[in-house]
Amino acid sequence: MAELNDRVAPTPFYERGLQMQDDAPMTIDYREALQASLEEIGREEGRLVLRTPRGAAMVVTSIAGTNFEKIVCVGTRTATTTAQQLKGATGPVAIKLWHMLSDWRDEGDDEDAIRERMTRRANAEHTRIRALSGCKHWLQLIADVAAEKEARIGSVPYPAIYLEHFPGQDLTELLTILQPPGAKQARKRANAAAANGADDDSDCSDDDQFDDDDDDDGDEEALVEAWERAKADFTPDKLGEELALIKEIALGAMRALKEAHEVGFRFEPDGSEGPFLGDVLYYKGRVKLVDTEPLGEYEEGEDQRFTAEPVVYSPVGEYLRGWWESTRLKIGMEMNTQHSDKRYQEVLNGYGTLNWLLFKWEPERLQGDEIIRLLTHGPEQAAPAHDPTLEAHWEDFMNRAFVMLGPRRFDELKEISGLIQANEITGPDVVARSRYLMGREFEGLHTEYLKILKKAGVKLN
């Protein structure tokens, strides 16, 4: 790992990120440079092997991500004996490893202080992930080494945690934002005019102002061809596919926020601490958030409402609104109007449930449970008005159900309620499962349960 750090210093990538006021593209470049170096080391010196504290060896095959201070490596087990195998790790393992143990930012820290800081951050992330245990939209620890927080490469120990590997893609890999020809130049001219106080009578010619614009003018013909090709390819079916994908990702991200909220974690409402683009991954209909570092804890006296604001105002929301603006132009749709082509408008009519995200609703309209209900049931199934008496009834019912049913059956009842919230169970199945669970012995309790669900707006038939 030390050699990998020596070959690919993070400083140039980090400094470019500071200049751009955006780390995201620089971390991608850094990850790709690390991957190329890892492959080079493999050809020259053999595979990079790390060991868990209990001695199980894993070959590092790729670099899945980084934020400069830590690397997420993907490893495969090399153990051949049962004693050395990792329970729960039937495939690749994600090793989140804090590899930066030197003062690469020139902050004046000695190596002991840096190691202590990296260890503290690893411990904090490990604690958050354990708190999220069982949450299906967050990465989970590998069972056999869930308590371990170190990885050794050679004789050097690094703070590390061992997680399930989720081979998903982020939004930048799934959805393309293509600007029309001339958009980049127009934006730069506008920015230059604003910065320099220039006006239409400025003595500076366009060529003088944009001499270093990466030869954009020479590529204009290629840009026009790419744009026309993108417009032709963006059929109503393609629009529907991408909107369906966005809806899946938005719902997955909201459920992840809900899970975090229920164990006392939250993102900053203004989105300044994420979720970031690389944190939300999609794979075969599943969505997972892969980094807990941006999560904070609720403080005493803080408003603990569940809100969709972090998704809307974060880089994830900004990227999706950039996608919509690009898409609107590709399909030839004017702002604030319906599409003149009925085929496109019919598709758009089916995804009005994404308006909160694509059109950046105000905070007061972003109550989290209502947004999840909007995504799962549509606008006609809006949540009923807040009823404190219903909440009190539900709390009293659950207290009595725990005493009457006992811990095992009470946990099953909570599981049914969780499936209802996630819209992963039908109404008839709710009735059947809850009736079987409570039986004739508690028929009155079952009737009361169904009445509460009906009042809460749950469809049972």
C-alpha cells in the first residue's frame, strides 16, 4: 500500500478539487490512477495481499472508490481451509481501508497524530455501520470479521473495516448529461462577463477570451453530430426507461434515509454533507448507500423530523436536475409547458411523482414519509392528515400487543408493519399474515389492528 501511495500521490488530484471547488471528479480520477497503478504493481511484483487480524488472506483485485484518505478495495479470499474462511463472504469483499498515514496535506501533523485520526475515523464509521445493521439500503459488515477494524499489508497495519461488496453504478455511470453545442462556450462567456464587468462593447474578442478552451472550436462539428445523434436516440421509450430508473434510485435513497433516521442518524438538510454522487449505487433493481461518514447524529432539542431535503438539495439532486435540463432540450420541450408530441407527454404524465426532485420543491413540502408514499402509491394516495389520536392509539396497541403476543410474534408483527411502510406487501397478504400470527386466541386484537391500518390509509383489499 505504501508503494501504491508513492506511485500515485493524492496531492495533485486534491489541489485540483480545491481549485474547482468540487472533489467529485478528482476522486474519480484518483481512483482510476490508483487502479492503473495496482495493475502495474501486479504485473511487476505480484498480487497485493492483505490479511485480516485472524489471518485470512485476501487478494486485492480492484479499487472501487476513494475520498483521498481512505480506499475501498475489492478483495477475493485465498484461504483454502475452513478455519480461514470468512462467514458471510461467499464472493468479493469490500475492504474500506484508511491508507493515508503521512502528512500529504502539509498540515503539520506527525505520523502518530495522523494514524490516530485515521483510526478514530475508522472506529466512528464502524460504529455507524453496526448501528445500521439489518438496514437493507446500507452496506453491511461481513459476519466473521464484523468486530475487526484492521488490515495488514506485509507488516504494516491499517485501520480498516470489512463490508459486503455491492457492484453497483452511480448516477454518472447510469445517466448521461449531454450539453447542446455551444452551451459550454456560452456559459464561459457569461461567467467571464460577470467576473470582468464586460459588456457587448468589450474590446476583448471571443478568441482572446477563450484561447485555452481545450480546442472546443475544433470539435464543434463533432459536438453537433453527437448532439443530433443523442436527440434521435432519445425516444419516448428511452425517456420512460431513464425516468423509471430515477424513480427506483430516488425511492431507494429515501428508504435509506428513513432507515438512518430510525436509528438516530441524518444528513444535513441543505445537502451540503451528501448524499454524494458516489455514495448512492444501483444494481439490478437494488439501491444501497455505501458511505456513512456524511451522517450526523441528532442533537438534544434538535428537530428530528424525517425529510427528503438532503436528497433534493445534495449533489444527487443537482445531478438529476442537470439530467432533466439536458433531456428537456434533447426532446425539444419548452420550459413550463407540456410537450407538443403526445408520445413524450404520456410518458411524462406517468412520472409526476418525481416533480419534488426534478423541480426542487421547497422544504415545507418535503416531509419524508409523504414523499415515500408519493413514490410508492402515486399522488392519489397522498398520506392522510396528521392524526395525533391515531398515533396514540397505535402506540397503545403496540404496547398491549407486545404483552399479549410475546417477543417472537411481536417481532413478526413489526416485520409486517415494516413491509407495509416499504410497500413490499399486498393488502390481502397483510390480512392473511396478521390473522395467522394472532390466531383465534387474539381475534379481537387482530380486528383492532386492521381498523388502525384502514384509518392510516392502508388498502387491505
